[in-house]
Amino acid sequence: MTVPYPTDRTAQIVSPDPDERTRDRVLSAVLERGPVSAAELGDGLGFTPAAMRRHLDALAQDGLIEVKRARTSASGAGRPARRYVLSQRGQAKMGNDYLDIATAALAQLGAAAGPEAIEEFARTRFSGMEERYRPIVEAAGPDLEARARALAGALTADGFVGSTKTVGLPQVRGTRGGPAGRPVMLSVQLCQGHCPIQGLASAFPAFCEQETGVFARLLDVDVRRLSTLAAGGHVCTTHIPLGRTTAVPAPGAPDAAGSTAVDRAAASPSSPATLSIHQQERS
């Protein structure tokens, strides 16, 4: 008996998998918009709820995305909404797989010249970012929210997938029928959904600390890191307080009292701009 050649199966093997291409689109959407719900993804990508759920389940089974439970006004009391973010494996798939030799080289540098050499390396790397970003941020004018949005745009152009969100209480009601008070607890959260150097930053916190210092100087206000991808967060989140400005001079530049950033860091190790990111996230 002649067995027919399985032409259909062969075609499936050699042809690109359309589901794989679609799931790459879904993964990119989760990266750009996460934490994001299945309904929001489906609306943005034009998928039916059933199709959206099928792709999300497949990505979750592959360990590329994970669910974060979040309470929202729409979800109702006691019903945390399911929102999706990239997992550590998903972050790697999106481009974190740079050469491991970079980590090994920095480890060897630290062993030979001490941790100060790694800090100086990170400082030099981020000084270039600060120089490139400054005209972009300055062009946004004096408004801090506008400057933060400009910074997010510059980060996105460099592959960090930046975004901003204003949070807090914008206004306090006046007492005894008086006028409303000034805004309190208002802040901007600057988020980065992707970190091209996540692996390095996990091994060497100096990279996150130097980046935080750059943000503080560009925005001319003390900032605080709430979470980082390097320390296991699903995004890097930087807290930017509104309503107060504190200049942060560049490293080595003296302030009005004649002290440098290094002097101030030594005198006040708990400063938000100099405190270890890992220490901040444990506080």
C-alpha cells in the first residue's frame, strides 16, 4: 500500500506560525502598556475576547507574561482586576540578552580596581545620556509635568518605553467655607517598561543610582525610585514630587555652599538621589 506524502504537515513545519507572530504583537503591547487588562489589549489590537484570552494564556504558559492583581473602581470592592505585565523571561525575550561578557568584564574591573571603578564607569555612561536629554527636557519649559513627559519621550526613543502618570490629591478643600487650598501630595510617576541593561543593573546597582541622579538633575527636583526592573519590579517607577523644586547639581559641581555632590552624598547617605535603589525598595 502506498502511503501518501504528508504535504500539508510539511507545509506547516516550514511555514511561519501566524499565532507566533500575533503573540509577538501581544507581547509588545503588554510591554508598552502594562499593567494592562485583557479587554484593553483586545480593544487596542482589534481581537475578540476569546482570541485575546487564548494568546494571553499561551504567553503565560510560556512564562513570558504574568498577572498582577490591582483594585480599580471598575473592578468593584473585593474584586482585584487581572492586569498583565512582562515577566523576567519576557523582558529577556524583548532584548535583554546582551552579551554576558559585559557582566563578567565589570566584575573583573571591580575586583582589580575596586567598586569605585564600577561607579565611575556607570557615571561616565549616564553622563552621555544627561548631555543628550538636557536640551529635550529644557525645550519643554519650566513646567515639571511637561519636563517629565519630555524625559519619558527621550527614554522611549532610547528603548526604555517611558511614560508618565500624574497621581495624588490635586486639591484640598478649604475649611469653614474658605477657598480651596493648594495642591498636596501631587506627583508624577515616570515609568520605564523596558531596561536594555537590566542584567547589568541587577548585578551592579550603581547603574540605577546614576540614572536616578540624572533624572533629578534634568528635572531640577529630588526624585525617588519606587521600583526597578533590576530589583524584580515589573516596571521602573520614579516618584517626582510636584510643587517643590530642589536643584541637584551635576557630579563634581559645587553648590552655593561650595560643596560637591560627592561631599553631600558622604554627609547625607540617605538622600533619595544617592541612596541605593535596593535599599530604597526595602524601605
